Amino acid sequence: MSGSNVRSAAVTIGVAAAALFALASWLKPEAATHSAATKPTIAEKAPVASASAASTDTAVAAAGPAIEPAAAPAPTESADGGVRALLVPRRETTVAAGMFGRIDMIANALGSVVRAGEPLVRFDCREAQARLDIASAELTAAKESHEAKIRLQGLQSAGEVEVNLAAAAREKAKAALALATVQVQSCTVLAPFPGRVAKVHAKPFQTVNAGQPLLDFVSAEAPRVKANVPSGWLRWLRNGAPFDVRVDETAHTYKARVSAINARVDAVSQTIEIEAELVNPGPALLAGMSGLAMFPAR
């Protein structure tokens, strides 16, 4: 490259550099001025923050105090120490069929009083009686056979084995007779204790299977009292503790005494089950009646 060309390029570069420097110097004050105009000062930001905090406090105050979760309700006790109580029978059972057969008679009068040993249900027993007669005849034949073998053994005409087999056949026939006797006895269902018929599950002339429920039978004795009391009462509640029971159905109040306390507290309801005996129960009290058990104030 010639010297003139070099000098011309250097001049061009110098002019361009000077132009760029002048442009940069002009743009820098403009940017600083724009930044100062748009950027808020600390004093300007403080009111905004204060206004935001005030708005938040106002919202909290308007919403009111925080709502706490409700606690689980504790067992309630009335002012007079009363709890609900139920009268239950001393004894109760569901009488079931002991055999397959047809019902001839059933005590279907609800509430009727039946003495212990009286028939509650009677089945058609002709088939069972026939089996009993067969077993009785077989036992008679087995006895005769055994006695004959013994006589033959005395005449040296029967051996020891034959006599023993005849004796075993006799015992087998005796057992068959006992079984047939039990089956005949199952034809009549007797009342296990004095009581009343509470519910009838079958009808006369109905054919039932063994084990099928026939009727519900409850004791005719005075009912007992059952109640669930707060477990906190265990601090003073003992067997023999007196209290009053006001029965809703009769509108009368009866004296009672605690006779049994359960061995376990219900962890969910925080109650414990008790039983009590009525001191002077009346004939009008029936199982299933309910009322209010009122304990002395503690």
C-alpha cells in the first residue's frame, strides 16, 4: 500500500472514533435524566408501604379474630345427676327347633305368662315315635339273643366270642333306644324358666328345620336397670349406691341400687355401663321401658 493511502485510512478512522465519542457523551446525560425521573425515592416508597400495611391491618380487623377448631363435646351431666336408663329382662332366650318337623302347637299369644316346664312348642311326633318303637323292639331282640348265647355257652355249644358279640349288639340296641327317646323328647319344647312370650317367629302347621328360631322368651321376673354413666363418676360410684329411676311409661319413680359396674370404660363416649336392682318393683314394669336415673348430687 502506498503512503498516501495509509494516511487517508488513518484520517478516516480518527474521524469515526471522534464521532462515536461525541455520540456517547450526548446519550449518557439523557439516560441519567430518564432514570432519575422514573425511579421513586425512599420517601416516596414509604407512604406506599404504610398504606399497604394499613390496608392489611384493616382487612384483618374486619375479618375478626381467628376461629379455633371446636373441641370434642364431653359427656354431659344434668343438674340433678340424671342419665337415661333402660329396663332389661333378667333372663331372655330365643327358643329354636331341635328337630326337623311340622309344628302342631305353638304358644303364639304375645305377653302370655308360661310357667317353667310348660310346653311352648309341640311338633308332629309320629315319625319319631315310630323310630322309638323300632329301637325298643331291637333292644328286646338283642337281649334275647344275648341270653340265648349265654345258655348255649353253658352247654358248651357257643364260644366266648359269640357271647361277646351278642353282648355288644345288646349295648348297641340300648344306645339306639336312647337316641330315639331323645328325638321324641325334642318333639315338645318346654319353657326353661317362668316367663312371657315376647315375639313369635313361626306358625302352627309350619314345617321348620332344626335350629330355626321359633319364639323369643323373656323372664317374668322384675326387670333390671341398665344405664351408661360418665366415667368420671367412678370417683364415687360403687356397688350398692342408691338412686331413683323415673320410668317414662308409668310416670312413677322407683328406688334402685347399683348391682354391677362394667370392667371397661367406653373410650369414645367416656361412659361406663352399670346395672341396678329395683328395690320395690311394681307389676306394671316391663322389659324395654326407659326413663331417667337420678343420682344424688356430688
